[in-house]
Amino acid sequence: MTTKRTLSIHRPEDILGYIPHLLGYWPEDSLVAITVQGKILGATLRVDLPSRRSARALAGFAEQIRHYLVADEAANGVLLAVYTDAGWAEGTVVDQTMPMIEALQLSLDEVDLSVRDAWLIGTQYWRSAFCSDKGCCPDPGLPVARIKDSQLSAELVYQGSAVGPSPRSGTGQPSLARSGPLDPSVKEAESRFGERILGMWRSERCLESVLAVWHHVLARVEHAPLQPETDAQLIGFLRTTLKVPAWRDAVVVMAAAGMDSAISGAAAFELFSGEESCAPPFDVGELGVTASAGNPPAFAPSGSSGQGDVFTYGDVLLGMRPDTPCWGRVDALHRVLAGLCVEGESGDVAAAAFTLQGWISWCKGSGSIAHACLVRAETARPGYRLAALLMEVLGKGAVCRWAARPASAWRGSRQAQV
């Protein structure tokens, strides 16, 4: 479970030091826009810089940014950070960037979202986009080290936050899997459970038991991660369940929206056959699960009434409902998925794990990381259907509704105050 902490931001270096920790990486060739509600930072949007710079193209780009930012209905201002390496050596970085910033100002002023400030950040230097005082902003700019060594950045590192390289760099991509070979005992357990349960994928009682195990695991990993040395049977079982698309989707829906939505959504798809009266071919107790398979501990996503609210699979997978997902469980799912497969692995298990991590990253507003995950899924299983569908969503520039609304956006463990 995450807890909110208020981070005080006093200087531009603090804001610019906060952004990479919020995104999880240092942006490249990007515009980062952060809405402001009084003194509280709201929603964060990162997009690639426009490739075309004609007045018409920049106006269209600004209109698209405005469309995303107005989702924060409580916002009354915007902060802009432009990450670019162009023009620093020649001293023209401000001249090259200002037409885009001015287009954004004009567009955002139309909806009363004034641009409070804007900064330009390169590999070595950074500066205000508006300041012409050489005493404050000397040419070519201030050292980027002042951002990385800011008081807020140090505080975030102390709290355990880490910043990785941009997924676009092709190096140091997010850790999506374990290193080393797959443990033989995990392979054996996966094979054994596959023979026992894969043929029961249309059994309602089997799905309930599968979800009971996943529910137990998601609650457990908030305190201790799974380890192949001691949890081989459990890891093998979880890997097996990812081979069934219906179970894979039910796990995601359960994590984000609750057990009732996962079960009722499967029924709505007419997933269950006459096998629902049959007992599942495994005992959850052998996996160390103490909860009853038929009555797992209930949890409700934030923003729901907690009294039987149910949501369709489509609404959950598109980030439309519930109003706010159960981020604690979603974070736990992300950690579990990263531990179920190994680097370089191919096949349905790896494709499912990478795809679901991509979906979670998209829900958090990290489109670049989501893209990196989905590329890995395509490599693991070319043509993997869910990965292809999510890639289409990313290709259209769609932003998850949860990420676009401050009330529902993932904040990690932090809330920032200017």
C-alpha cells in the first residue's frame, strides 16, 4: 500500500529534479507539461517533440496538448519542460524552441490554463525559456548537475526512488524480467500444473480458485517478493495461468477493479461452461493460500462504494472504470509480473507478462515505458494479440483516463507542492 507524502518545491531545480523521478527516467526530445492547482502539482503529460515546426503544425500540436491537459478540470496553470539537445552549442536553443512554447501559450490561454513557467533542458545545460538576464541565466545555461543534485532530488533518492535512462535510448530498459535462466523447479511446476488446469479454463470454480491464488500473491508481495528458491510451485502455477487469455485478463481486472468485476465480466463473455460445478483440479492450500477459493478476501478499488460495484472488462482495460483503480494492487501486480519470466525468454508467458506490464505503464501515463514493454512482448511472441491491440492504442496517442485525471492518476508515494 502506498502513502502520500508532501514534497516541498521551492526552486526550478526542484521541479526539474522531480520530473525524472515521476516518470522513472530522464526524458529525451520531449515536452513535459504539468498542470498546477494553486500550489499543488497536478497531472503530468510527456509527449515527443513535434517533428514538423511550421506555424500550422505547431498550432495543431498545441491543440492536442490542450486536449489532454483540460482533463484536469481543477487546474489553473501549466508548467512546461522542454528536453532537447538542439541549439545549445550554437546558442540558438531559445530561438528554436520559442515558436512551440508560444503556440502552447496561445492555445492554453483559450481555456484559462496560463503557462506559469517554462524551462529548456539539454544534456549539459538548462535554462528558463523566458529569462534574458545573463546574471540569472548565463549562456549557454546552468549546469544540469544542479538539477540532479537538487535538495528534492536527493530527498527522493533517500526515499528509495531511482531514475533510469529513457526507454528510447535502447539501453538500460526497465527491468521487466529476472536475470539468469529459468529455475528447473519452476519449469517442473509449470508443466505439472499445465497438465492439471489448462483444460479447465472454462470452469467458473477454477477461475475463482485461480483468482484466489493471485489475490493472495498480490497481498503478499506488498511485504515480500516471490523467490524461485522457495516459491517454485507458486511461480510455476502463476506462469501457467498467464497462458490462458481469459485468466490473464481476469487477473488484470481483479487487480484494478476487484474480484466481483473479474468474475462477472467473465460470465458476461459467456466464458463458463457446464464445468463450473466441478471442483478445480488443485487445492489452493498446496500453494500456501489460506483464503477460501470460493470466498477470497474482498478489496475495493478507490472511488468505488465497495458494495458490489462491478465494471466491464472493456471499461477496465481502457482505463475508464472504476473512477480510480486500486493502485496498490496494480503496483503489486507489476512487481509479480517482472518476477515470473527471465531475460531473453520467449513464448506466451513472457509475452503476457511484458504486455500486462505495458498496460500498467500506460495506465500510469508512461507511454514510452509502455511501448518498450510491448516491443518486448512482440519479440517474445510475434503477433501476440493483446500487445498488438495496445500498440494500436499507443499509436493513436491515446492517454489513459486514469492518468489524465489528477484524482485518479498514479502518484507513487508522493504528492508535490510548489
